Amino acid sequence: MKILVSGFQPFSGGTDNPSMDVLPFLERKGVSTIVLPVSYARSRSALREAIITCNPGLIVSLGLADKRKETTLERYAYNQMAAAKADEDGSLKHGETILKKAPYRLETPFPTDRLRSSLAEKGHRCRVSLDPGRFICNLVYFLALSSGTPSLFVHLPAKGTISLEEDIRLLNDLLDLLA
């Protein structure tokens, strides 16, 4: 099965982003990857193009949640864009819809509670989240779920909270569980 994994470039003056930093290590396992800009418009078009090009059977999207202390598996994505900060293009959203005529909320087809338990058995600290926010991470997740391809979004905590090696190990274990 083809797997597409997306991550994000650093944002707001940052120099790294764990969701981007792990991608080269996943490529070695035959996974297609894409680094998305932290931009509503450009991430939308880049993700659409990657899905068309890769034609994956599974999409795993990664993002940074710098205030969280552990990895979170996102159960839902919401058909709304709203954030207190602008994206890297200066675009600020105040509740706009992502896709017209789409439901307000979409749910991953994967059993997030069971995935969390399986990852915990392998020694990983993670939890299930019911809200990915309304910034670019949510946009990417909603679009991935809307594509009809089974999708999951994973928020990684800030660098230094969990080592890069642990992030890589967790994501490889998660990909094994999903595939």
C-alpha cells in the first residue's frame, strides 16, 4: 500500500519543525512524503497535488503542537478555519468554511483509542485529541479526510519534549499498525 506522510516547514521564525524533521527517516521505509508550507492556500494546493501524484491508500499528516507534552492522535477534523495568528502569507481566517457543502466535522476511520493503547504497549506516550485547532493542521486534515483516502493526523510536541529518535520510532510503529 502506498502511504503519503505530510509534515510542515518551520513557522514564525522557527528553525525546525519535528513534523518535517522526521520525514527523511520515513522515506527510507518507502513512504512518500511532502513538506507543506504553513499557508492556507499553498498547503491546500500542495496536498491536492501530492494526493493526485502519489495516489495513496493511506494519508498520515503530521503537525507541531508546541504546547502539548505528548504526541496526540487527532480523532476529528473540522470544516472551519480560524486562528488568532496569520499564516506565513499573512492570511488570517475568522471562521471560514474549508469546503462548501461538506459536513461540519469529519472523523478518522481509524480506532484512535485502540491505536493509543497499542502504542502505549510499545512504550510510547501519546493520547487522543478531539480538537486539532482551526489552523493549517486542521485544514490539511479535513482535506485529507475529504479525499476519501483513510487518513489520520498526528500532532508532535515541541522539539526537546520528545527526542527526534522517539518521534521516528513512534511514527514507524504507528505506520506498522495502520498499514
